[in-house]
Amino acid sequence: MLLLPGALVLPLSALSAVDSVQFSDTFRRRVHVGTGVILPGANPQLTSEEGMHHIFANQKAVVHGN
């Protein structure tokens, strides 16, 4: 049974490597400033946007946002 989770992870990681996202060099310096959730069925016009959305800001946005 211990091998089953590992067997499931390998194919998923292989699939995600194909569609990898290119992040900017400064991405790791951004800070989390908020989270929003659009619940399933809350609004029919937002069906494609359902789920959790995290908002990050770079240094310029954090300093000028106050």
C-alpha cells in the first residue's frame, strides 16, 4: 500500500512538467497580500473562475499601497 501513493504522484508530476509555468526572477520576493474564494455555483457567470485565488504583490506595490 505504501507504493500506491508514489505511483500516483509520478504520472501527475510528469504531466505538470509539460505545462510548466515560467516565473519571473523576482517572483520569490513577492508577498502574499490576499486570498479570494469563488464557491461553486455562486454565480453562473464565474463558473470558469471558481476556486481559490491568491494575490501576491511585489515590493513597489507593497510600499505604494499604504
